[in-house]
Amino acid sequence: MTPFTNLESRVVPLPVNNVDTDQIIPARFLKTTSKEGLGDQLFTDWRYDAQGRPKPDFILNQPRAKGAQILLAGDNFGCGSSREHAPWALTQFGFRAVVSTSFADIFKQNALKNSLLPIVVPQDVQAELFDAVAKSPGAVVKVDLEAQILTTPAGRQVKFPVDEFSKRCLLHGVDELGYILGHEQAIAAYESRRLGSINTQKGDRRIF
């Protein structure tokens, strides 16, 4: 996983509420166990016509989306069924953060485990961001994960929540298993001490 450093990026606006995981990545693509290629299937039913041709009016097919790392979404993003493929598809497209007023809990946890930062902002900040990118598609938003601050194109700084464990994993570019493996030496030392203590207790036993 790539460590999450300070992020400065243009924004892809998707002003749709209640976007569910089946819209993010339809169920027919869930057979794969690889992340590779899922970026092409992101929002596929909105993105392509019946012949598989890109719809020019859909935001991901427009030049402004190329290279953008922040998705600006409507309310309640990621609702519906649980599927880790949803954050996989978003990150494979190139997104590192999604901004919304709220996220479905399971999607939020899946995102954090896959190096995708869900940023919750108040509705007035969301409205300000949509207005800013409508007026200037090249407007840039800054995200400082360490300080947990999003800076709007107008310079407004907004604090956002993230739990400390997820924050540490994102900053270091590791998942839960990677975090544990990073403490492998300490774990081995503890197990060695514990085993030694058990063996000592067995040696001290007396039979009467």
C-alpha cells in the first residue's frame, strides 16, 4: 500500500446522494480476487452505454477527471451491500480520498483498510466545494491527514475525523496485517519470554 502523504488534487464532483456499492462496482465484477482492472469498471453502468462505449457526459469520462485523486460525493456514499471491491475500484481509478457528509459504516471501514480516506464534512462545506469546482474545474483541494485538515480552494480549513489506528496505517502505508508484521520482533521477544516463564514454572513443580 502507498503511504498517504499530504494530498493536493483537483476534484471530481459526483452530486448524487445514496450512491450504493452496486453502483460503484456492480455485482457481476465481484468474481475477481484481484484489484487489477477494476478502475475500468468503476461506475460502469453510468459510465458506458449498452455497447460498452464511454458516455461523454459522465464525469469520469471527461478530461477533468484524469489524474484527479479526490471524489466529491453526495450524502450517504457507499450504502448498500458490503463489498471490498468498491474501494478497490475507486483506488484503482486513482482516487485517494472521497469527500461526503456521511458514509455507510461498512464502506467506510473497507475504505480505510484499503488506503482510501473517507472525509466527512458539514453540508455547508460540501456545498462550497461543489460550487467551487462548478466555477473552476481545476480548483484544488488540500488534505493534511496528519493534522486531519481539509483546505478548500478558498482557503477555508476544515477539521475531519479519523480514528488513530486507521490514521497510523494510512500514513505508513500498511493494512492491519502489515501493522502487526511491523511489530514482529517485539511479538517474538514476548513469546520467547512467555515460553521461558512457562518452562520455569514446570521445572519448579514438586510431586508429593
